Amino acid sequence: IGKDTTLLKRAQMGLRESEERLRSAIVVGRLATWDWNLLTGDVAWSDEHYRIEGYAPGEVVPSYEAWIARVHPDDREAAESAVLNAMQTGGDYAREVRFLHPDGSVHWANARGRFFYDAAGAAVRMIGSMLDTTQHREFEEAQRVLVAELQHRTRNLIAVVRAIADRTLREGGDMHH
């Protein structure tokens, strides 16, 4: 009996330590998570999930409706279609989604989720995570603008060089003498 209790306590302590490492990794990595029970409709969101969607943690009761309300209107149909497709096919939900915050700002998140099914094949749960990609998107846009400006300036410079070369050839006469 003493040995069995010791093994159980070690296993419980190992499980707690493992859960704490996972929790720390999720927080440090700023990974948002969700767990949706399709049978009850209950949804659990991590604090980062609230933030990515523009809610304060605990501001709303997590739900499918609260999620879709913050998905950018231009992305809603495709996002819902991707969720339904993943549920029906058993494939992963994988999508980059824009969220429209109450202040009008747009935030991007790369989301992945997976459905779980009962013995009859009915979807009963969806678990997923997402990562805010707004800063990455803003960097890409700034880089695109800089490249376009560089291309414009390069074309202008080439046009100036060509004009000078053409003028030199016209006014310079025969260059073989």
C-alpha cells in the first residue's frame, strides 16, 4: 500500500509539472487556445484568445457567436465554411483570419483546430490554437511598400540615365573620330 501511494504521488507530481510547463509555454509563446464542447455549446478560451479577438479576458462568455462576431465581415463566410468543412471531413481547420476590434483596427491570426468525434462519428469537440500574426502582416505590407518605392525610383533613375545617353549620342556626333 505504501509503495502504491508513493507511485501515485510521483505520477500526480509529474503530471502537475508537465501541465505547468505546457501552461508556461502557451503564455510565453502568446498562443491563444480554445476548447469547444459541441454537445453543450460550452467554449473555453485562454486569455490570449480574448485579446486577439479584441475582448478583455472574461469580458464575454466564450462562444461560437462571440468568435464570429469579431471575425472581419469580409472573412466570415469563408471562416465559417472552413469550420464546417473541417467538421464534415475530419480534416484540420487551418485558416488565417482577420478580426475587427471595436476601435476599428484589424488584427490577423493564424488559427488551427481539430474536431473530435464519438463512436458514431458525430463531432463532439473542437480544440484549437491561434497565433496573432498582425505584426508580421504589417511588416510584410511595409516591406511591399518599400519594394514598390525602390522599383519606382530605380525606373526613374534608369530613365534619367537613358535620356542622358540618348542626348549624348544625338549631340556628341560621331564617336569614332
